[in-house]
Amino acid sequence: MTEGLASSGPARVGDAAGNAAEDPVVDAWRGLLVAHSRLVPAVEADLRAAGQVPLSWYDVLLELNAAPDRRLRMSELGQRTVLSRTRVSRVVDELAAAGLAERQPDQADGRSSFAALTPAGREALRRAWPVYRQAIHRQLTARLTPRQCRELAALLGLVIATDDLDPPVTISG
């Protein structure tokens, strides 16, 4: 996904005359993608080195822990995590096999099911939290001040505060 974006410096796009021009929107997008591609594996490595659950498991456990009754419909869990719906289903299966979550049928709707956090899942989340927190602090505070972190959080909050992102554009040739 970020292939071809790894060059350093601002993104350059051609203007109407064919001249290269800086585009701050493309620069911001590129920066977001590159930061994500570097930070996620670094945090994942810290969790793995400390013998904690993988980051994808942590994400699902965190959402389940924050949910009412510590359970969510699978479709809702797919919307709340940073994983694809297919990946969420596999992660829940992996968590269930490890005894950290369980699937529960939805009595009101036989087509859907819930993912529920188990006590062992809460304990795994509790154990992983200090490592996760330290990893994100180490990765960000090595590069940003606390004030910059607050500013970044506020800016990204503006982007993610709404569920009405524009649908993909289809380009026909």
C-alpha cells in the first residue's frame, strides 16, 4: 500500500503545466501511511518481546473490554477495530481458541453472533497494557513532545470524528 511512497521529502505532483508542485494534502496522507507502517510493527515487536498478546488481539480485547457487558456483535466489533471484518473474525476465533474470548449466539437474530471477553481475556489485556503503553510512549515521545502529541491527537480526531467518510470514487477509463 505504501510502496512507492518511501522517498524522502515532500510529495510532488504535476500541476496543469506539468511542473512539480508540493501538495500538503498528499504530504499529510503520505506521512500518515508511513508513520503507521513504521509504528505498528515497532509496537508489535515490543509486545512480542515481552511475551504479550499480539497487537491485533490487543485491539479486539480492548474494544470488548470497553463494551457494555464486555461483548459486541461481530459486525460492531469489525467497525470499532482497525482490522478488516474478515481479520476480526479470525482474531476472535484465535482468541476463543486461547480462552481469551468466546463467541455467543445472538438469541434475537440467528444470523449474527457476539464476541465476549472472558476473565482470562481481561487478565491478558491487563498484563499487556503496561508494555503497550510504554511502547507507544517510547515510539512517540522519541519524536514528538507531549504538546505535539496532543495536537496530533486533536487533528486526527477531526478526521475520525465522523462516520460519514465519502464513499470510494470509481474512475472509469
